[in-house]
Amino acid sequence: MGARFLYGDSEPFPDGFDFLSALRTFVRASSRVLALAYEADELERSLGERAQEHLHALESLQAFFNGLGDVIAERAARSGAPQIVGPYASQLLDQIDALSAKARAARAKDLDADQVEVAARIRARRSELRAALAEYLLSDPLPVDSWALSLGLGGTAPQGQVVRSHPGDLTTSFSLDVSRDASWGRPRRIGDFAPGLALQVGFKKAFLRSSLHPDVVVLDEMMIAALELGPDSMEIHLRRKLDAPRDSFVITLDPEGDELVAKITRFDERTGGGSDAPYASQGEEIARIAELAESLRAECAPLVARKQRLLSAQLDGHDVFERNLVHVLLLRISDRLASVAAEVARHSPNPHELSLKLEREDGRREELYLRKSDLVQMVGDLPPEAIQLYQRLSFLPLPQTRAQSVAPPMSHVDIDVMVEPPRPSSAPPPIKPSSPPPPPKRKW
């Protein structure tokens, strides 16, 4: 029996992990992500406001120059000598038009410069936001419902990708560091997983006869060039040599209803052309292919931990970053943590801390605690609308109600209350009604 976690009051804690570390990691990461998100949103709003300011400036300039033109034209018409004044008025109007165009171009240039500058800052904040969220997701903070993996082993360097499904309709995908894995950083044969595996891959004509006979191939020495594994599916590409230009066989395994369907496609290694149709395996051979898939899945499970870089995060099938769903994602994670946080807070002896205990095999217990003030400090710089994300995590101070903020009524009528006499220029403040017993009358 290994070490187990207890609540702070020593009652058994049903979840076998350090919840306090998980909560601290979430609050630290999410506060950073939210700060960047709100800063980027504020920059976008300011960009719109600047555009409106530039538009207003252009309208003001246009009205100003139009007014000048109207004044000059009017003065020329009323001069009494339009033949003499007219040419000069035309020159002035031309200069006003040129100056107006120059002013508008300058304002447009300023707007373009502002847009370029602010857009660059927005991209920088969004990039930092993505990196901060990726760092958090790389730390495995969420339970995994299922995973699917793909490997490419036939190139100059092995490559891999894993897609993981989490509670709350969240799906994440990561690139994998395959080259440094002890098992998959080297060429792998089918014989490593299913020794002596022989499968029928179709039919072939007998020598000098027209009859067809089963074409059975022993796959021990076949090299795995590519592999895709799902929770209940598999696709594996095999080559006689890993550096061969083309696949020799592709084996697929997929569920159809309550049954598994296995198919084998044979390729001409010289031309790359496939057989007329994939051969559908039957009976025991399906079971052997299923056993191969289970063996590969068990061998690949440790590789899933070699996540290298976040490729995508999707919520309800939508990209979290492209659809600006970061706040929704954090809210769902917060909701998942809320019930546990409430129980930890209820069992914590110190109201200013969240606490657990770690009970070891040798009978020793270690206290694990997290100061609520440390968490409050992490979110202290966020705007009020962002702090609402943490209301259910049991570390924010309770909002002071009106009843708490008003002093309770005095119950003894003989207590003297010392007050300053009222000023002649102001009326005494109104006395708010209160529930019985009534407050004592002031002694003036």
C-alpha cells in the first residue's frame, strides 16, 4: 500500500492526488492567461476607438477646409470685380484643396501606423496567451478519457502526434518527442509485438494451374513504417525495409457495430499499386490482429507522456484560440475543481488555509497546506469580471453583506453616547430604522 492523501482533519480524501498543487497550478496559469486575454481585448477595443477618433478628425478637417472654400468663393462673388478677383480666388481654392488632401493623407498615415503598432502588440499578447495555456496543458492537469496516436517512422527522423479527449468536450493534440524514446526511437518489427504472426493477405494462383490458393505471409520481419492507434482502431503500414520507397502491406482494424473488421491491402512494391480490393480477414486472424493492436497500444502508452508542443485545443469541436474560447475553457476547468475545493475547505481546520495530509506507509503524516492569501495575490491584478472565474474555488474572501457592514444595535438604553453638537449650518443626519430592540435616544 502506498502513501495516501487525507483531508486536513484526517478524514480519508477520495482523490488520490495532490489537489492543492493542482489548484495552485491552475490559479497561477489561468491568472496569467486571463491577464493576457483581457490586455489583448483592451488593445482591440482601443484600436477601434482610435479608428473612430481618426474618422472624427477627418470629418473635422473636411468641414474646416470646405468652410474656407465657401468663404473665399463668397467673398469673390461679393467683391464687385469677379474678373479681377476670380483668378486669385481659384488659386486659393486650389491651395486649400491641396492642403486638405495633405492633411487627410497625414491622418490616414497616422491611423495606419497606429493599426500596425497595436496589431503587433495584440499578436504578441495572443502568442504569449497561447504559450501560457500550452504550458499549463503540457503539465497534464486534466483527466484523459481516451487518446489516439499516430507515428511516422519511415522518414529520416521519427515523428508522432497524440490527440487526447478530456471531460467537458475538450480535445487537445500534441506533437511527440519520438526520437528520444527508448522504444520508438529505433526501427521496430512486427515480430517485436507478435512473434510468428502469419496472416492471409489474399489469394494467389497455383503454379501452372488456374485455381486460387490462400496467400499467407509471415510478418515477423516486416518493419513498421507508420502507425495510427485509436481507442478501438488501428492502421499499420508495413515495409520489408524501413527505407523502402513504398509500403508492402496496410492492415486496418475498425469497429462496426459489435464486431471488429480487419482488412489487409497488399501493394506492388515496384509500382505502389494496390490489389484490386482489400482482403477482409476472417475468424481467428481478426483476433490475432486485435491482439497485435492491444500490444501496440500498451507499448505506445508511455510514449503519450512525451508531449512536446501543443498543436491544437478544441472545445465542443471549435478551436479555442481562433474562436476566442479561452475564458470558456478556464471556466469549465474551474467548475471541475470547484466541488473538490469546497470539500477541502470544509475539512480544513484553519479558515485561512486549504489543507490536506499525506499519510505514508511508515505511519508518518505530513501536512500539506495552501494559504488562501497566496491564491488571492495571484489574481489580485485581474479586473473584477475576470476574478468571477474563481468565486467557487473557496479561497476568495466572502463579500461583505450590508448586515455585516452596519454595527449591531445596542441593547442597553443607559449607555451614554458621546457625540459632537450639530453645526448650525447642517441638519443632523437621519437615523436609519432598525429592528427591535430600538437604539437609545441621543442625549443632546
